[in-house]
Amino acid sequence: MATHNKIKRLNAGRDYIADHFQGPLCLSDIARSSYMSPFHFLRVFKDMYGETPNEFLVRLRIEQAKKMLITENLSVSEVCEQVGYASLGSFSSLFAKQVGMAPTSYRRKLWALSSEAYRFPAQAIPACYAYRFLGKLTK
């Protein structure tokens, strides 16, 4: 069973990943933010959260990319760069693996749904709530 101190250090590592997911990350830097060795951090992180730090990072980046593909008017390449991937091929294959379709197909499908009345609730949700949900408001 993890102690309170260990949980706090793991959360610090998880927060470090969440704060720096848009750039290149290495396990040593993440583990250093938790005051653990990379091997120990990897093992304890997987035991605590059920996924490795890299799986958490990929999931975080894909979730952010999904939001950006829907709400931003950026190309897939620009979204790829903004969520921390240098290679469009790597991003597209990870996106397809996680979501089940290519980023372009995902965008087209959701935009097509949003144009149908009452099919996608974007028109029914007040903009202030939608922006707060998607993290657009700073307050």
C-alpha cells in the first residue's frame, strides 16, 4: 500500500506530465520531479494508476488533440505539433489506435454531426458552459 508521501510524489510526477505534455518529455525528468529513480517511478506509477507514464502521456495528448480538432480551426499538422508530436505519422497512428479513426475522419464526422439539428448538442449547450468544460476560460 502506498504511503501518503509516495502518493504526493506520484501526483507531482503526474502533474509534471500534465504541465509539460506539449514538449518532449523523458522519464528521468518526470521521475526527478517525484524524487524517485526512473525505474522505481515507472513501477510505482503503473501500480498506482494502472498505466505507464508514457501511456498516460499519450492519452493526455490524444484527448487534447480531440478537443482541438473539434474546437480549433487548425490543420491536423498544427494540432499534431501543439500536442507535442514531431511526426505527423506517429500522431496519426496513435490517434487512430486510441480513437478508432484517423484525425481527419474524426473531425469530419463530428463536424457533420454538429450540422445536423439536435444530433450534436453543441447548439443546445450555452457557450460559457462549453468553454469552461473545454478549458477555454482562464477563470
